[in-house]
Amino acid sequence: MMPTRYNVGDKVVITEACMERMRSSNRSCVTAGYPSDSYLSDAAACAGVVGEVTHVFPPGYEVSARFGEHRFHMKDYWIEKA
């Protein structure tokens, strides 16, 4: 999977495919429990909601995104452009 670079203000969404990638990371022996179960629960509640990138971390593969009242630090492959 090619990295996706986002810009502040980009509209993004958490899809079911994104949720599956997060769940896979959570179950991985390399990053066991990351993201946490509570993170997954909060992200699932925001699935399908259009959010906005609020901060980009260099080199640009991780972002902060806001989905209504929820704010997340996210990997580039945990969201998709809306």
C-alpha cells in the first residue's frame, strides 16, 4: 500500500476497510494492542462520518483528524479521502 499524504483541511472518512486495518494492527504481534480497544470503539462510532485533517506530522504519514467531537491521531491508512 502506497502512503497517502494529507494536508490540513482535507476531508477524510473512516471506512469499514480502514476499521479492518486498525483491527489488524491491534491484533498484530508486532504492535499488539495498538491501537487500543477503546480507540477502536471510538473510531467505529465515527465510521462513515466525514472528518477533517487538523494537523499533519512530518513526513506526512500521520495526522490528527476531527470527526465531530472526536479527535484522533491516525496513521495515513486508517482514513481515506472523502
